[in-house]
Amino acid sequence: SPEAAMALGLGTAVATGASVGACVALARIPAFIITLAVMVASYGATLLISGNQSITNLPPLFEGLGSTQFPLLGARFPLMMPVVVVLYLTASLVLNRTAFGRH
């Protein structure tokens, strides 16, 4: 189901991010190096899992997320743009205005 796929993708991203963070903080591996290594490993795992095949016939929920656009000032923008802006602003506020973020 699409919901299970999104939950699994989010869980995988959280686990990968935590692993990278642990490698940087505990093993003192430079962040740039571990990020590149995880990127290459993730790409390879994606090719292996997918059998190097494109995924087609996605449910409308997935297609709508990637293709929906809205007009603004005579131009058309992807729906994900305001989502990313809101996430960026939220992260900026948390990192700059809370003790947790400053720590």
C-alpha cells in the first residue's frame, strides 16, 4: 500500500541518518566522507532491490505529489515547493531559537 511504502521509506531514511550521525559523532569519520559513502551504497542498494528497472503505474497519491503544480504570479510552481519552504523555515526556527537546536 502507498501508506506502508511511505512509512518504510521514512523509517529507512531515519535509520540511515542516525547511522551517519553516529559514524560522524562516535567514530569521528568526516561527515563529507561518510555522506559520500552512504550515497554510493544507497544508490547501489536501490539498483539491486529494483533490479535496475524503472517503477511505473504508481498510485495516484504518488503521482500527484510529484506532478501537481500551482500558479503564482503568472508562473507555475511544483506543489512540493511550499512544503520544502515550510520545512526549511521550521528547521531554521528550531535550530536557531531553541536550546535543543543551539546545542
